[in-house]
Amino acid sequence: MAGAAGTALCLNWLVFGRLGDGQGWFALLVSTYLTFLACFFIATADRYGRLVATDRTITVVVVSAGGVVLAALASLVIFILVLGLKALRPGFFTSDQTGITPLLPSTEGGGSHAVVGTLEQTALSLVLSLPLSLGAAVFLNESRSRWRRPVRIFVDAMSGLPSIVCGLFIFAVFIQPHAKDAAIFGFNGLMASLSLSLIMIPTITRTVEVVLRLVPDGLREASLALGASRARTVWSVVFPTARTGMTTAIVLGIARCVGETAPLIYTAFGYDLMNANPFNGSQEALPLFVFRNVQKPDQTAIERGFAGALVLMVIVLALFALARYLGRDRTRRAAPSRRWRPRAPRPTQEVRP
Amino acid sequence: MDAETPVASPPRRPRVVVDEPARVDRVFDAVTFWSGFSVLVLLSIVGLFLLTSSGDSLGQTGLWTFLTRVEWRTDVQPARIGVLGLLVGTVVVAVIAVVLAVPVGVLAALFITDYSSARLRRVLIGLVDLLAAIPSLLFGVWGFVLLSNQMVPVSRWISDHFGWIPFLATEPNRDLTGSMFIAGVVVGIMVLPIITSVAREVFSQAPPGEKEAALALGSTRWGMIRTVVLPYGKGGIVGGTMLALGRALGETIAVALLLPQVPLVSKNILEYGGATVSGFIATHSGGDPFTVSGLMAAGLVLFIITLGTNMMASVVVSRSRSGVGVEL
């Protein structure tokens, strides 16, 4: 294998060195990889036959596909880390963009206004959407109503609503017609939270419903057979069993909401200074801060944007780690009988737009 | 029952099932019903509003004209708006993304289920989930600043060597940044975790008995995968692909950063230029009511396409042998 790799590299080095057509790293990579595969196949086929050679070659291809996924992740994380650390200083969390001009170095000023905005908007949208979506998930799974089917269809359909359309919807319903009348209908954090909740409601409803479905029916029946009411069953049996999964689902929903940019363009609008009041005046959020700064022509703004991107990434990674931590299998030692032990369900957040 | 046993005749009425909910149950039923119902109402309001507010611009333009016109000009009177230029870009970018991501994603899923050790598998599943949790903005920024420049020689190379394929040709001396190809690559990386996790889910459910049978008959690992795992997971692969396509169609921020967002129909995907529906909406904020109504109509068209793709995905997955228990 190493031999084949060496051969391929040398061969291509030779070809490219001689021809020297300067096509960049990609051409070298592709042709080296293909030559490597060919050499590997020929070498193995010579010794073990065609069947084994195919098997081994496919193994190499499969492993390299895994490598590509890892490389993409690593490249993204490292890139943002390196560029973000250049401009990220403790001052980022204490100051806003007051008096910042393009000529000042990117370590001046900060994004505290964006952090505050993100926190407020996320909290508000959580307050708006969590009760509704939890209730809807319970409704879908624990009731016997005829309305379950239409509700499920609508929730499924709406989870495919492009996020930008959510923002546009809020803009067209509230901001455009009513912004002149009252500040609460202008560009502000509340409007951003409304559009974010439109995204969160279907997401959280779906994931929590999946988690509730994984609670074994035997547990419910046992509780009902003991004479508990259905409300009591849900409260004392279903919820405790599904708690870890539900928490994981909600935390992942928050992580999704924190990084959502598109709906904010039409609702929070973005602002360079601190505005801690989410009900009045346009507000900044971390994703917007990144989005707006990266598009500016001056280098310092781009660097500031990357500082914001780094903070955003750390927040998302922290939420992700929190979800993993909460969702870990804690029942293993407590309940050795594996028969009925509900699997700590992994929410399927990741496979849904 | 009636004919053979005339003995137990007296009460022929079926036993009455009494479901007298306790008071707490009535409250519980009411609360859950109303939250479910209000979600339904809320979401249908969104849908209805989309329909009615796009009605303004659609009525003025005409549905067919709107769907087939390329240009989007609101500065002239009467405004000439159409969604074709945006739709073509949207579909091209999404298709490039899926074409690039499907092979890699499926192979990576195979690596996770059938090649890695149990320990490595858990780590890899976590990493793929992590890749899915990263906001699309960060992918967009990464593509915008890093990949965009790195990809220019790649585009040049492709057009030099494969320029005989019509859509891979480029005019000489054209700018190759900000092309639909680059946007497609970035969106492809973004949808990679979706394909990988759906494919992994179905591959991991491939029946172990059949796999062992294949191996016991002397098949190599690849032979086992080709004859058992891949046929079993076919529905999952197709469904995951369509799910990823739906996601790629609706992707906003990355394409808003990467593409110039000027509507056009071009067959040269490697050249500067291109627009997608969601990206176009994102870069045209704050217009007059008519523009907003037009954007709404564009969003509605996109929503319908995405909806169709997602629904087909779930039908395909749930109909297939492997996808019964898979949650999309």
C-alpha cells in the first residue's frame, strides 16, 4: 500500500514536474489519488487475484470517503479558529462597535451587542415556542383526537419552510404595515424571536414527538392499569422516562436557532451599537454580525466577522456538547434489566432541514 | 355466536365502555388539544398568508409569466418580475451539491457501519452529528473566504479538460469566483451529514443473518456489501438524497454570500453568476409592498418545490424495506 502510494506520488510528481502546467493542487490530488488506486489494485491483483484486489481497493475508497468528511469538518473548525483568534480579545464581550472606523485594528471594539441580542432573541423565541411545541408533541402522541393527523401533516410540511420565508412572513405581516404606528412592530428583537419561533415550533415538536414515541407502551398501560389518570401517566411516567431525550431535543433546537441567520435579516435588521431592549429598535445578533461584517470590503471588518464566527461556533459546540452530556445513557447502572429500559433516544434533529 | 349459543341469550347488547375522564384528564385533554390545534392554526395562517400576499404580484404579472420570465426588475413601470432565473440557479446549485455529496456520504456511511471498529464508530457518529449542527452561516463564511479562492484553479482545470461537455465550458478570461459550481460544493458539504446519517441509519439495520450468510458463502466484505447492504439500503439512499436535495434547495445564507444573486439562465456553471430563490430574497430586504409580494411569491414557489421533494423523500423511505423504522 505504501509502495503504491509512493509510486503514485512519484509518478505524478514526475508528470507534473515535467509538464508543469500549473493547474494547482486539485489536479495533482485527483490524479495522484487515481494513480494510487490503480497501482494499488494492480499490485494486489498480482498477488491475491482480482476479487481480493477489488475488495481492498473499495476499502481504500470507503476509508478515504470517511477521511473527506473528517477533513471537511476539521478544515472548517480550524479555519474559523485561526482567523477568529486573530481578532478575538476579551474586549469583544464588553464593547460594541461605538466609534469604530475601518482604519482601526480589528482587535478594537467588539460584539457585546451581538451576544446580548442573540441571547435575548433566543430566550424570547424559546419562551414563545416551547410551551406550544411541547403541548403539540404531547397532543400528537398521547391523545386520541381525530385532529392528530392534520396537525402532524402541517408540522411536517412547515418544517420544510425555507427559513428566509419565515423572516419575510413576519416582515410582511407586522413590520411593513405597522412599523409606522408602534415601535413594537418595527425592526426589533421581538420580531426576530417571532420568526425564529416559526422555525423552532415544527423542529421541537417533531423531535420531542419522536422521543415520546420511544417510551414503551407497556409503561403507559401499567400506569393506567394502576388507576392513574392519563394526565398523571404523562406527567409521572412518560415525561420522566423521556426526560433526557426531550432535553437533548430542546438543546439541539436552541443550537439550531442560535445559528439561524436568514430570518433575522428581515426582522432584527442588525445594528452596530448596544441595544439591550428587544422590544424597541433594530438589534444585532451574532449571525447577523458575522454576515454583515464578512461582506464588508475592509479587511478589519472581515476579521471582526471571524471573531464573531468563532464565538458563534463555540456557543453551538457548547450547546452540542451539553446535549450529548444530557442525552448520555445514565440508566445503565440503575436499571440492569434491559428488557423495558427505554433507550435514551437520540433526537433526529440532524437529518431534518 | 348468535346461531350456536342460544343459551346465553339475555343481554345481547354489547358491553358499554364507559370513558368518563377525570377532571384532571379533561383539563389535560383541553390543554394538549388547544396547543396542538393552535400550532395547526398558526402554521395554516402562515401558509394562507403566503398565498394571499403573493396573490398581489402574481395577479399583476400572471402566474405563467411569473414562472417563465427570467428578469427581475422593479425599477421599471410596470415592474417586470419573474422567477425562472432564480429557480434555475436554485435547482442547479442543489443538484451539483447532491451529485457531489451522495457518493461521499454513502461511502462514509459504509465506513461507519461496516468498516470501523465499535469505538471509532461512536466517535464518527458524533462527528457527523456535529457537522450537521454547525450553522450554515459558518459554512458560508468558510466557503466565501477560503474555498472560493481555492476553487478557482479547480474550476479552471475542469473547464480546460472537460470543456467539451457543454455546461462545463467557460469563456476565456471570465471570472471564475462566485460560480454556481463553488456554491454547489459548499452546499454539498453542508448536506453531507444528512445523507451520511440517513444512509448510516438504514445500513446499520441491514439484517445480520443475511450479511453473515454472504460472508459464510465466501464473499469478500465488498461482495457482502454489494449483495446485501446496498440493496437493502437502496430506499434509504434515495430518500436521504431527496431529503438532502430539499435542504439544498432551501439553503439561504451560504448562497447569499457566494453568488452574485443576479437572476439569469446560464449553462456555464463554472463562471461568475447565478442566483437562488432564497439567496435572492435574503439580499433584497426592505422593498416596497409590491416587491415584497413578489418575493413572497418566489418564496412560495420554492416552498412548494421543497415540500414536494420532502414528501417524496418520506414516501420513498417509508415504502422501502429498510426505511420502516427510520425517522426523517
